[in-house]
Amino acid sequence: MTRENLLGVPPTLLPVEADVLSALDRGEPLTEVVRSYPASSLAWALLADEADAGGQVLPAYAYARVGYHRGLDALRGAGWKGHGPVPWSHEPNRGVLRSLYALRRGAERIGETAEVVRLTEFLRGADPDAISRIDEGE
């Protein structure tokens, strides 16, 4: 489904994190990837996913919160002004979107309803298909 950008704001496209992707491809433990690349929202999102899968609700939430803030830093560094598209189709954006999703999931698990609503709106504003794409395991 193609969605029209009604705001006229150009999409934010983050740069490729080649070193992070390489470390992940080599199978480095996520904690080591995060230590080596602490600015990577993708690394933090994956660490949050791993903690969540292990039933560690609060650590997963905390990791996702860090990934969210690192993602905001990256978006702002790429010219994002607090609104506008952050397309899932541009693979380097997926770390930020996955961090937002992981934080939303963590907020839901701890009963932080207002945060769930805010993050759902943020994700839909960034890319209306991001939630379903992540739900589908992309």
C-alpha cells in the first residue's frame, strides 16, 4: 500500500550501520555489540527483544528506552525535526522503529497506558505500516 506524505516533509533516511551489521553477522553477543556501538538503536532494540523473550520485563523496557533515545539522537542528526516519515522500507531506519516498538511493548507490559498510546501514534506517524511489519517478523 502506498501512502501519500500529506505533510510534504521529506522522509528521514538514516545511514547504514555497517560495523554494527558486521558484528551481528559474525554472531557477536548483543551485549558486546551494544558495548562496542552504544549509539546504535538497532543493537539496543535487539537486546530489548532478547531480554523480553527471556521474560526480563524491566531490563527489556530499560534497553528499549535507551534505544529510543539513541534513535531520537540519530534522527535529529539526520535532519528530522520531530515529525515526518521515517520509512520502514529504508532498512537503516529499522533500528529506530524497532526500538520504538520494543519500548511500546515494554510500556504495555508494565501498564504504562499513556506511553503505549503515545508510542503507537509516534510509530504510525513515522510509518503507518511499521507496527504490522514488525509484528510479522520482518
